[in-house]
Amino acid sequence: MIGYLIDSAARKIRAVEYEYSGPKGISALAGFGASGFCIGWQWVCGDVLLVDDEGLLKPTTQWFRIKRRPDGQPYGGNGFVTGRDTED
């Protein structure tokens, strides 16, 4: 399947092919920690933004924002956008 990796250090978003787990899994591609990921945002269409479950606990200098987030808070580290089938 195709997802979109938000690489906050490189300040780039790119399409990547992924699997649910393993070396091409979401956590491995996005560099999420051992605790995995959580849903950081969900759009009305069902697409989800996955972020590192411990992203705010780890020291980082790389951040990104989603304009639609009402509180304006940034996300620490990388993000991964995928369709709702991953969440289901």
C-alpha cells in the first residue's frame, strides 16, 4: 500500500510503499519508537495521521504542524499519513 511519510528533519513529504509490520512496516519507515504509533489526527474522509506514541516525551528539534488542528500544537518527530483501512 502507499502512504505518505512526513520527514520533519528533511522537511519533506514523500509517498512510500508500506506493509503493516516488518522492515517495510509503518514504525520502521517512520522511525517510531518501540512503543509504536498513535493517531494524531483523523480527517473527515477517514485518512489518519500516525505519530510516534512517545513523540512528545523524546527530546527533538524537528516538529511539524497540521493547519486544521484547532489548538495549533505541533507534533514532534515524523508522521505517517495513510488511509483508514490501516486503522480498521
